[in-house]
Amino acid sequence: MTSSLPACPFVAGSMITDPQFFVGRTEELDFITSRMAAAQPTSINVVGKHRIGKSSLLFYFFLTYEQRVQRYGKTPSNYMVIYLSLQGVQCRQETSFYRAVAQELLKRPSVQANLALATPLNGGLLDRQTFSAAIDAWKSQNVLPVLCLDKFEELLENPKEFDNGFYDNLRSLMDRNALMLVMASHKRLDIYSRQHKLTSSFFNLGSVLALGGLTEAEAMDLVRLPKTTVSGEEAALREEKQKLAIEWAGRHPYLLQLAGRCLWEARQLDRDADWARKQFEQEAQRLPQNQFHHKWWHPLRWLVWDIPVRLGSLAKFIGGTVDEVKSWITGLVILTAMILVVLRVVPWERVKDVFQKAMGG
């Protein structure tokens, strides 16, 4: 079959905008849809670390919400979902935020075709009062605007412009079921509010969606792209390379995309897996260290777990019967004692006496 797919299906480092390459997040998408389709919509704070896939999730929901609400027995025309990144310069002031939201809503053909929806947004300067009036006009038409706001912390970093009054007004619209927000941020919004001394009840949100790694099945689907999302297509990586990608990246979505891309490029350039691994590790180091810890965790695990467990197993020769946790504790004590002896902090004879007494000898 003829396909318009690019040669490499792995997208590493940017938001996934083509739904053909979005994989997984089934539970998370259902979570958002269920809150939106409820009798009283509940706004959501999507929380996750850098490059865990928050932007891609919000954008994919924006692209596919109509099918999703139908599965909940709802009419898609009663909802209008937009995606807006708050990182751009267009959202540095409160009025520019309202205008940016209005412009995204007005881009939708169904809004342009409905004067009752378009006219309230097409006026002059939108301020707090006129924006609220426009949203209330949408409510009278039984249409719920759902704003997927990416990088929401950008607003919170500017508390002088976006003050308690701004957030109180949004909360009022939410309480009247006139507006729903899906807000992505690195940390929970209540943490930012305390940092910036914001006291609005807006931050007492009922739903927080913590975004972590993919499930095992979703990780496998990702490394099999595009086979898993496009009918008739074959996987870009052979089976052994798929296993390598998961071995290197675990279930972290960005790292899986990166591993897939490096392995795909190695094949195109006739390079081996070692070359791909080096490329992967170089790029992966750009992640914060608490997210990519494969290289440093292995020696640390060897020091604080493997060695103590092995040393602890010596207890069996002394007569003890211990499980792995007890072996770890025993081994850690032995390792600590050995270090103290080597550093001449404690004499060997004293350590020997302590162990003999502990073992009943």
C-alpha cells in the first residue's frame, strides 16, 4: 500500500502532533473524558516530570475528544476542546490570555458557523468581565469550553499579573459548570500557589492526574511503531531491536522514542547496536538526572544492595537462616564494619568480638 508516513516513526524531543504516532495512555485519556462527561465537569491538573508526555497527552485529547465523549453517550457538539501552550509571549498578561483562548475557540469551524458562540468572543478588548460574559453565553447554548492549558506554571510565575482575582474568576466559572480546565504542570498547582502566596480556592482542585511511565503493553506498542497504530504497516524495528529499546529505556515514553530513533538510525547508517547505545546515552543525559538514572544507579545498586545481600548470605555458613531482606541488613552491617576497619576507625579485634557475641560464639 502507498503510505505518507515518514521513514522514522519515533518522535523524540517534541510534542507528538500526528495521532498516527501517539501510543498508549488509555487510562489517562479515559480519566480526562470521564471528568468532562460527568454531570458536573471537574477540572484536572495533569502533573508529570519533564518529557514524560504531558503536552502530547493534552494535544492528543484535543484531537480525539469527539469520539471519546460519544463512547460516554454524550453529544460532541456540547463540548469544545482547545489546546493552548502558555509558554508563548501571547499569554504574559491577563487580557492577552483571554484573547489567546478566544482565538483558539474561534478557529473551530463549528464556532465560526454559530453566531451565538462566535459573537461574544469577537468583540474588542477581552477583560475579566467580558470573558466571563462570553463563557456564560456559551453555557446558555449548552456548550462547554474545555481548555487544555499546557505549561500552566507559566501563569503562576507571574503572580502580579495573574493574581487571586484572576484565579477566583476562573473558579467561579468552573463552579457554574460553564468552563473546564485541563492544566499540565511539572508540580501540583497547590505547590506553586504556596510558593507564590496565592490563596484562591481555585487551587483546591478535585482531580490530579499524575503522569508516569507507560504500561508494559504500551511500551511494547511504542517500540513496534508504526505497526501498532497504522493498519498495514510493518514495525520500523526488528524484534531484537525492540527488546533493546525497552532494555535501555524502560517504560519512559521519551526515552523509548529516543532509543527507537537511535536504533532506526543505526540500521540506516549500517552501524551496530553499540553505536546506537552511545547515541542514546548522549541524548538521554539531557534529561534531569532524577529521571535518567540508568548509568549511575547500577554501581549504586551494586554497592548498597548486591554486595550487602551477598555478604549477608555468609550468615548461612555461620548457621543462620535469613531471607533476602535480613541478608541485606546483615550484609550492610558487615560492609559498614569492613569500611570502618579499613579506615582504622575501629580495630579489627573489636569488630570480631562484636560479631562473635552476636552469633552466640
